[in-house]
Amino acid sequence: MELEWVYSLEKTNWEELSQLYRVAPLGDKKPADLQISFSNSRYMCFVFDTGKLVGAGRALADGVDCSYLCDVAVLPDYQGSGIGKAIVSKLIAFSQGHRKIILYASAGNEAFYRRLGFKRMATAMAIFADQEQALASGLLCQD
């Protein structure tokens, strides 16, 4: 497996990226929404195997205070091969110099991120567009 790593939007096929998130599975992310969110992100990482998109991730960052890693996904056939770890590690490296690097993890993946140096936050809070679904899936805690 010879992987190509791209850190810009130049090769991005938004339909292919949307499909990656569906099968990863990280939800239904519309191609137009992905184009907006990745275009507004300071750092990004795309991984290709013989031209096929197999992994992606991004970080919203302000350049000094906070970098927020999000949307890290790897195709199921490539999960466990170290690609996800390498994407997160690259985004962390890009984010060096920020006072804090924050990550929003899917439930059940906390141990993976702990191995990369992340700690659970005691005061994190969120407002979701679909609060009921976020509660039902375990993303939000009942108060």
C-alpha cells in the first residue's frame, strides 16, 4: 500500500469525501457542507491509496489559542492500519503552538485518542442542531 498524503483542497472530490463519512460511519455529511467546512479550516489532511480517498481530517484553528480537530475518518477496510493515528498526529503537529488542541470524539473512541495524548475535559458543553438525536446517541449527557 503506497499512500499519498495531501494537505490542501486541490484534489478534493466532495462527493467522494461525503461517501467516506457515510461508510466510516460518521454520518451523512452533504458534499456542499463539507466544501464549506473544509474551506474554512486552517489545516486538513487527505489520504489516498492509488487515487482513492481512504482517510481525511481537519482542524479549525485561530493560529494562537485554540485548534479543534474534527471530522477524522478512515474507510472501514483501512481502519486499524495506522492511518487514523497518522492523520490525528499530523493535525496535532500542524496545531503546535496553540495553547490548546481540542478534539470532539465519537463515543467509544476515547481510548484511541487517549493514546495520542488527549485528556477528557471536565467542562465541555455543546448545543447541537438536533439535541434529541445527540442525547439519544450518547453525545450529550442528561442534566
